[in-house]
Amino acid sequence: QSVLTQPPSASGTPGQRVTISCSGSSSNIGSKTVNWYQQLPGTAPKLLIYSNNQRPSGVPDRFSGSKSGTSASLAISGLRSEDEADYYCGAWDDSLSGVVFGGGTKLTVL
Amino acid sequence: EVRLVESGGGLVQPGGSLRLSCAVSGFSFSDHYVDWVRRAPGKGLEWVGRSRNRARSYSTDYAASVKGRFTISRDDSRNSLYLQMNSLKTEDSAMYYCARTDVSKLKDFDYWGQGTLVTVSS
């Protein structure tokens, strides 16, 4: 049982826009910044979004993040087949004194 | 170029020990936090522990699941981070990654290593 809650799966067709939610509490998302990671099959995770809504250099602007209260969302527009991957949200948790992740969302491009 | 390279994984029996290494290059090791994160087969990412930077006195934090069994240390002269794992359990089997945090920019885990596989089995 993960501290942050994500849907286990999401799907969309090429060109569509999909969103992935991440729900937490006041000790993590509610008071800390949220990061999103993409993990393609057989590879290491990659930072996709940091500080709630900032993209590292090299990440396409098709990826965007937002946060409101104790929840956050990742949006992917103009879906492509290469976006098929596992996506994780993460944040520091003051109560646990550690980083917490969501359980991950497997994105399928139909 | 920022690089993190893990090594030391392998097969170990339950109750045994293993020491993982993470060799870093391309950035000032003493100025950054470096964490260990793992992913067990069929499961999601799980944070293992953190080593903070020199400004934060190299303090460490651990996940409850490994506290008292795992120890993180670092050698700035070798640009290396270590994870000493004792009293290993089957549920510790996972790919272990080290990942850098750029605290000044609030970028958690902006660079990752390729991972090293740990299998705990009799």
C-alpha cells in the first residue's frame, strides 16, 4: 500500500490527452513539492516534472504537471507510442522523514 | 556529463549481507544529496534511504522497511556512495538505483544510475 495513491493503469490513443492523478496528504503533497518520473521498460527512471510543474531540459512540453492541495496531476498531450511506460509521482513526507512514491501508473497507448 | 554507476549486486542467501557501490562523476559529489531507490519485480519504486550533502553534515535517513539493517555511507575522496545491506530478506530482492538530488533547484532524482540487481534467495 503506497502512501501516494495513483490509478494502476491509464490508456489513450495517439494524439489524445491523458491525465494521471496522485493523491496524498498534508504531510507530503500538501506541504512539499511533487515530482514525476517516467520509467520505460528495462530502463532506469527518468525525471519528468519537478517542483510540481517544472520540466527539466529535454523533456517535451507535451508533459505538464499541476498541484492543488493534497493532490497532483500529470498531463500528457499529443500522446505517442513511445510514451508507453510506468509513471510515478513522488514527494518528501515530513511525518515519515522520507521520500514517498505512488504505486505507479502503467500507461498504454492503444 | 553527470554519471552514476552502481555495482555490487548479486545473489545472496536470506540473512546474508551485501555492499552496493555508486560511483559518481561529472558533478560536485559533496554538494549534492544522493539516494538509493529500489524496484522489486512486479512492484513500484520504493525509496530506501538518503545521504545528504556536506552542508547538511552528510546526515542520513532510511525507509522504515530497512532501518536498522541497511547503512548508507560515502567517501568523497572516491566520489562514491555505499549501501551496506545486512540481515537480508527475500523481500529485499530488487533492482537498486542510486539517484542524485539537486537540492538548490528542488530537483529530486534528476540523474539516475542504470541499477544493480540484488537477489535474496536460498
